[in-house]
Amino acid sequence: MRTAKEYAIRLSLDDASRLHALAELFPGQPLEVLITDLLGAGLDEIAAAMPYERGPKVISRDDQGDPVYEDIGLTPRFVELARKFKKTLAADKPHAADAKK
């Protein structure tokens, strides 16, 4: 599902050049699809790269019985904020063309 909100961006010359190079390497893929895929992959990488910060609370035990501590780093806050904004954005009415997708 797509959001009703559209995002207009201006790319650096280097990024735009690389985007057009990808589009030429993968003909038939519109620039918008490439941008969407690249943004999604980048956001996944950022989330995965957020460091774990051990908190004081034991939330479970691993297979060896060792304690697993809660993460008090950026990841839980990022996940919480993403859920919040997903609810907000999902409540917006999608464009008629996107509603069919």
C-alpha cells in the first residue's frame, strides 16, 4: 500500500547520475520504482545498523539459559516511531490511482 502523501526531492548530481545509470542497466524499471526500492533498502540497512544498547531489564533467556537484556538504544524508539507514523499515514486517504494497487 502506498501513502497519500507524495515526497518531492532534489538529488545531488552524483546520486542522480547513479540513479539514471541503474535505470539504463535495468530497462523497464521506472525511476520512481528504483527510488522507492533504494529508499526501502537504505532504511532497512539503517535500522539494522543501529547499535544494541543493553538495558538493565532481562526480557528473556537464550537457548543456553543466559539472560537477554532489553535494548535501550535507538532501535526500539525507531520501531515505535515507525509504527506511530504508519498508523497516521495509513489513516490518510490514498489517491484513487494508488487505491487500486
